[in-house]
Amino acid sequence: MAISIDYWWSTYGIDEDNKQYQEVMDGAHERSAKRLLEGCLGNGGLYIKLGQGLVSLNHILPPQYISTLKVMFH
């Protein structure tokens, strides 16, 4: 829920054609990836495996997710 609200709040009122939009999205991606990582590591087990599976979607997910979630492979 926090991730969805963060994306909504961060981009509220910013047009996609605006230069600032990409900067805002990069920040939202980074914060969301960290939240996801914390959730996976905090719950352990299957959640870590799911996080590792997300890293394999590098052709779909933004690079911030891939670089942040990579730590679950170590």
C-alpha cells in the first residue's frame, strides 16, 4: 500500500512530458525497491525467493529495482 501511495503522491500534478517527471519517478522507484527489499528480508524464506525472481525480470522492471534487489542473491 505504501508503495502505491508513494507513486501516486510523488507524481501528483506532474505531467509526463515535464522534465521533472523522470527525476520524480527515479526517486519513487528507488524508495519502492528499498521497501520491497526490506519486506522480503524481514519475512525471509519464500519472500526472498520471490524477490530473487523479480530480479530476473530485468527487461521489465526499472533499473533501480534490479540494483536494489540484487543483494538477495548473496
